[in-house]
Amino acid sequence: MTRFARAMLGSVHAESRSPPMIKYIGSKRALLDPITGAVRGLLPDGGEVCDLFSGSARVGHALKGQGFRVWSNDHNAYAHALATAYVQADRERWAAPAERILAELAGLRPEAGWFTRTFCTEARFIHPDNGARIDAMRNRIEAMGLEPELKAVVLVALMEAADRVDSTAGLQMAYMKSWAKRALKPLELRLPALQPAVAAGPCRATRADAVEIADQVEADLVYLDPPYNQHSYLSNYHVWESLVLWDQPETYGVANKRIDCRTRKSAFNSRPGIGPALQSVIERLKAPNLIVSFNDEGYLSRDDLVAMLSTRGHVQVVEIDRPRYVGARIGIHDPQGRKVGAVGRLRNVEYLFLCSQRPAALADAA
């Protein structure tokens, strides 16, 4: 780990502490301090930050907590719901009404339906007892006609409650052979850790393909955390996509993945596709500062990223040694939970590429 990275990791700010959120491969929970430190180093007076691949919304949530005006974007519906709750929705406006709705949902009688059959009986991601609770709650949410921000807050509460009682290693490509201990606990709704409004102006969440909207993005800084290898976030979190959309799609395979997992492909999950796609995004963004998050398991090398970014300004690289995600550390399992592969390397290197017109001073970023 570089001196720059150590200094940023050592700078702990209470508002950047990560709230409980869903288990998520590639989550930046453990990297929030260096990421937000880098943003502060480039924007010491604040400003607007666009997170173009928002995923779990942890970064946007932390930046909003530090007073930045944040625009979070992702192309998946579950990620858009997370960003709407954690970035766009303001605590002052939505906490009280969300609490009332969650109390109502908690009192519903369980009623098994499509979700229970698909993800708890045919597949075994969640125990059927909790599946019946989820079915009843999700049907009620859909019937309530809630305003979009309030609906997102409630859906995120349900998603996180289901995640706390799932029976997986963190990905929805497979489930445990036997029920995990947490899967036998009753599902419990909790209000998401909403952030208060920021003085800089309203934050927002959008759902769009990053390549398609890159030339529409104007911000003081754009944070890019794209997929970096063959693993599709839609396939990894298809249960949450179906829970949020509630479209009861046709499914396939032992994991009962959505049929559109076969057709909704991203160039970023392709070795030949990721370079041109990311280059196109970087070239078209209207922003004086960029931060790119990547790691050494990705299809692009450190030198590739430096070359792409050098056309826009000065590039600094932060290297952070990290343990790999839990699924990699426990080995490879098939959909029935049987171990079918050996554990590989246990650690990787996370990179932060800072691109700006001037180097970020260490004192600014710390």
C-alpha cells in the first residue's frame, strides 16, 4: 500500500462510515475512506460528483453524507432503487412515512406466491417461511401506489431484510446445500440509513447505460467503478432485480435466473469490449476531474488505464492491497452448494486512478 493510500485510509470521518447494506461483490465499503479522501483532495471546496456505475450506492451515500451534491447512475433496477434511497431521497422528507409503511408491512400475514416458489422452493436462496413474508410485503407495496422515492426506500428495506436471511455466499449464482443459520431467522424490516439533504442542492439517481449517457454527464468530478471482468452484476443479483421490478419473469437454470440475463449484456463484461467502451466514456465526459476504481483481476491493466486517462490530464495511482471477496476465499461451489473448485489467491490490488489538471495534494486528500 502506498503512503498516499495509507494516509487516506487513516483519515476516518464518521459521516463516511458505511451503513448496513446488501452483500455485494466489488462493494467499496472497505475503501470509502480512500475514495472520499481522493474526492476531497480534488474538490476541497465541494461540488457535484457523478457516480456513473453506482452499484450498491455506498460511495454516493458516503459523499452525500460529506455534503457533496451527488448524481448516482446504474443500468440495473435494483441498483437504481438503492441509489434512489441512499442518494436521492432525503431523510427529513421520507424517514417518517417510510417507518409507518414498514410497520404496516411487518404486520401482514405471510402468503406464499411467485417469489416463494421461484427462489425458496425451486431454488433455495431464502427459506420458504421468509419467502411467504416477502411475497405478502412486495404485493402490498405494489398496490400502494407510492411516490417513487418512498417506494425505493421501502423496497431497499425489504431487499436488505431478505439479504440478512439469505442462504448464499454473497452471490445469487448458487445457494448453500443446507440452510445457512441466518436463513432460519425471521425476516426483519429496518429503515435504511437515509442521508439528510445537502446544502449544495438536490441529489439524484438515474437508471441508464453509462456508454449511452456519457456525453450528457457534466459534473465537477466523475467517479467510474465499472465492471471489470466476465461476471455480470445482473446475473449475480438477479433475485434483487426481480424483487424490485416485480415482473415475475421467465427463469432458467438451477438458480432460476431471469431470462433477460441471457440478453442484457454489458460491453464491460467482455475482454474485447471493455477497452473501447471505457475509452468512449472517458473521452465524452464533461468533467475536469475523474477517479477510476479498478483492480488487478480486471481485463485492463494499470498501464491501460493510465494511457486512457493521460489524454485528459495528470494521473496519480493509488494501490491498496485487499482480501478478495468471500466467495473467492471459500472456494467455488455449484448451485447445490457442492464445492467444485479450489481456492485461488486470497488477495488482490485495488487501484484508484486520479485524473485532473493538477496533482491532488496529500494534505488535501487526507
